[in-house]
Amino acid sequence: MTPANTTGPGGTTLYYGDLNRPHVLQVFLELRDRASRRMSETLLETIRKAADDGRFVVKFHFAATIDDTVGGIGSQRGLSALAAAADVGEKEFVDYLAALFAAQPFPPVDDKFSDTSELLAQAGKVEGLRSAEFDKKVTDNVYLNWAGEAVGTFSSFGIVGTPVVWYDGEVIPVVNADGESISLTPQEFLSELQT
């Protein structure tokens, strides 16, 4: 079963915006990754607004490396819940993505996103997202197999960590050398897309 608003082989890529746009922004994230959270806090709203303005379509790719390295299933289960949000709409998906990052458990060994009640609690902060149908999809792990397939494609991009951003296939450096802090302000990020 494949969620709405997906593209790519097997429908494993969630997108936001118009797929017919000539420019593509690819964003690589992991829900349990601290640097991905910082990027969400710094740049996600800017990315959304630029997509709304028709500058590009955003394709989101998700890793579950922390699930593999420290244990648990929070990154994959969170992605499964995001897929259910994509069925509701693109706006709700991005709002939910931001909400999950804002509530990201710390330290990463805390696997809070594996808890259905936590995923539903965060969904309750997103206007128009919670419904009996959405809640059932999250509770029943309807998209868990899809999420496994989606994170399984991550290695095919040759990326070893998150977050990473590509604009029309070119890397936009969003993380400093420390691998933790975000290197660009929203204004600097948009300037990078004009070069």
C-alpha cells in the first residue's frame, strides 16, 4: 500500500509542491537525528514557502540509520505516520513533519516515536490532521512496510548522514563541518538556489 503524494520507484518518495516544476529540491532527513531537527527548525518553513511560490518541488527522503545503530523503530514508525498524514494532504504532511521534529526525543536512544500514542499526540497539534481514519492508519501501522521500503532506498543515493539537500542534483551545504549545526540562514539558503 502506497500513500498519497508520493513519487519515484515504488512510490517511496514523499513530495510537496507541483511535480511539473522544472526545479527539484531533494531533502534527506531522519526523524531521530538532531541535525535534521535543527535543519527543520531553521529551513523547513522557508523551503515550504519557496515551493508554494513555485520555485521548485520538494522531494523528501528519509533514513532510519539511528534505528539500526542505537536500536528501536522510531524513525521508521514516525515515517509511517507521516505517510498517513500525506494521505490527508501535503500541507498536513509538512506541518506534521515540523511537529515531530519539534518534539524529537533526546537523547537519540529514547525511542519515543515508536509509541503510537506519542505519534498521535503530536498529530493533534496539526490542524485538520486527526481523524478516525488517520488514527487507525497510525495505530494499525498501515504504512510501516512502505516506510521500510522507503528507508531501504536511502543508501542508493550514496549519502552517509543527514540532513542533506540537493538542488537539481547539486549539493547545497546546509550543515557545518561539525555535522551538527546548520550552516545557512534562510536568506543564505535561498541565495544558494539562485547561483
